Amino acid sequence: LGAKLGLRDSRLSLSSAVFQITKTNARVADPTNPGFNTLGGEQRVRGASIDVTGMLAPRIYLASGYAYLDGEVVRGAAGATTGARLANTPEHSLSIWVDYRATTRLDFGFGGRYVSEQLAQSTGAGRRVPGYSVLDVMARYRLSGALVLKLNLTNLGDELYFEQLHPWHVIPGPGRTAMLAIDMAF
């Protein structure tokens, strides 16, 4: 169930939703073959989201969103605790991005992301990673109608966080990164 509202003569939109997603025949740990998965579980996520997107002012663009997820194991294989939180399902996540167009050729952007604590497996015990926040900035210069130069700096605080979680290992997210790109349209 969702709703969308146009604000400021529809230059800014507010949208929200409440939802339930049930996944049947989900991958669960194979009780007879550790380290492997089998199909046969059931998982459910109930949640809500709210987003604000559009022009805050003539030169300022905003894209932001918040999501609340309540994920749980409805049915799983041996070792999975019914009612346990779902792996890779943060309870809270928030993102915000603001872009300021200084001139017709130059704009700057900044924003951040927050993701709350997550579990690497749905057993209800251990193997969890802490929540994290990262900040990013961007500068873009339009050399011509077809050529754009762009500099992105991500994870400015060099935050150590885990981007991918698996029952047997985690993969860290990228550290502080600078990327220079040239976009060409033809």
C-alpha cells in the first residue's frame, strides 16, 4: 500500500509505502551438507519506506529515503530459528543526496548512507556486523553538451564496514575512494 504526494507544484515528491513480502522455497542452510544451501524455507519481511525527491530550490536537488524492515524466518531447515531475524536485512537504512547546481556547467553533490546492524545468518545467534555510515561528495563540470568531467569521492571517513554478508565470510565495503570519469555522449 503506497501513496505519493506532489509538493511545490510537483517539483518535489513525497512517497511512502507499507508492505509485506513473503518468499517461499527460499534458500536455507542444508542440514546434511554444511556450507551448502537447499530450497525449502519461508521468509517474510514487513516494512515501511518514505522517500522525498525533487527540487528543494531552483538549484538544489534532493534524493532521500528511509526504510524500516522487519524480516523473519517463518520456516527453515534444521538450525534456523523460527522467528529469527533475516540475514542481510538491516532494520533501518537511510540515504540522502543533495546536488547543488552552481552554474549551468558546474554542480556539486554530497550525501550519506546509514545501514543498521545486520546478521550474516538467520540462526538468531552471533555472526552479526555493526551498522555503518558513509559520506560521499561529487563535483561535475560540463565541458560541452557531449563531454562531462566528474570526480566522485566516496567513503570520506574511510569507514570500515561490511557490504556483503555470508554465513561463512563477510566482504568489506570499499574504503576511501576517488574516481575521475569522463562521460561522452555521441
